[in-house]
Amino acid sequence: MKPFPIAVVGAGSHVEEEALTYLDMPKDMSTFAPPTVADDADPAVRTAAYGVLERLLGAMQAWTFGDADAPRIDLLPLAPAVRSAINELLGEGEVSLIIDGAPRLRIQETVFAGIWRIVGTADDGVLQDAVCACALPAEVIERARQAGQRALAVEPPPEGVMNAPAVLTELIERAGQYRDGDEAHIVNLTLLPMSPADHAYLGAALGAGSVTVLSRGYGNCRVTSTGLANTWWVQYFNSVDTVILSTIEVTDVPDVVPAAADDFADSIERLAEWIETLRSWDAS
């Protein structure tokens, strides 16, 4: 998980006469650990799963991070036992996503940063099952944009609302001007005098989008798309689930969500080592 995009508090020269009381910061930091593997797995199933991982590794090694046509393997034709074994061998990482719509998507980063499991479901069962290697599966931004609008019909603020209307006007203007590749425009709500009524009005005006993200790399971070195109609400929580930073970002997707190039490169090395370890276990 990347560091906070902006400081929680600004620097200043004011000296407090009394001791300052700070919110507890997150204490748990996720580190890489290989997945656990069942000892009683069917050898044929394991062999098939290893083959998929080796295909994925070869595609990752041949691909340039950030290019189009990211490595992706369709797992739906495989037997359920093989798909289950692949899930076990890749494990679960820090980032989970739910995308509402048709189909409803569950996207889970594996323990290897930048390798994602994508499952699409509908009333009649699983419609999509794939493993993808990239910064972030393309479906995330595509589906968020499909559910967003460039302009919003805004209701007059009720009594008690102070700063939310000005923030909302700024966000709508920036969202309307946003183009791919533009620098993110970030409004730090933590530093603004926002009342509960302000937050409620802003949330109702922006509306709910289709994408929800939970990142657990350092404490918890919840990212949700809104009904305003390219506009995301980002909240960082400490170890007792208190919000310590709340921002709204106009961007294609907040930086905290995608895997970084360095992490992707590490995942190539780790996956190669993991496959070698698995093969050595079976040979012994």
C-alpha cells in the first residue's frame, strides 16, 4: 500500500502549551508470505495448477508493465478443483474489490502484488473467472466510469450545512474538466471544518458508484467510487476504526489502489521462486 497522498496535518510554527493528543495510527503492516498448500491435493490437479502459474509467469516476464494487453488467463474452462488449487497457490493479498452491476465482479489481489483473481457472477452462476497480471484490472476504471455522470442534479442544502456546497461545486467543476492522464485533484476533508451535516449532504449529493475497494496494507483504507464521474471517496482508518484521513479525489483511480511497477517486478521474482519451491516439494 502506498503512503498517504497528502499530509494529515500541515506544518506550522504555532507552539502548543499543553501536550498534544494524537489519534492512534495503524499498527499492522502486511508483509509478503507464501500461501499455504494442502498436503493431500490430487497430484494431477496440482500439476494442472502449476502449469497455469508457469504460463502466467512467462507472460509476465514477456510483458512491459503499463502496456496494453496485460497478461490474462481464462480459468472458466478449467475443472473447479484446478481453479480452487490456483486460488490456494496464489493466496489472498491486501486489496479486495467489489463491482456492482452485470455481472457482479469480485476482484482479489493475490499475495503477489499485481496478480489479480477476477470472478464475475450473476443469478445463474459464475460467468467469468480469470487471473490477470497488471497494475489494476481494466474492469475497475471502465465500470466506475459507466456508473458515473459528468454532472449532477444538486438539491439545495438543508439547515446546518456549511462548507459542503462549495466543496461539491469544486468537485463537479473538476470532474467535468478531467481527462485521462490529468493530475489528480484532491480535496482533503480532514483539514476542512466539516460538520456531520456537511458529510451527509456531500455523500447524498455525490451518490454511490459501482466500485468499492478495501486495502489492508497499513491499517485499513476504504475507497469508493461515487456517482460523479472519475470521483472517488478515500478514507483511511486506524486500528480502532477511527477515520484519520478522508479525501475526495478526481482521478481515474486513486493511487492507493493499483499495484506499483516495483511491486510487480518483485512479484515476478517471487512467483518464479514459489513455482520452483512447489516443483521441488513434489520431486522430494
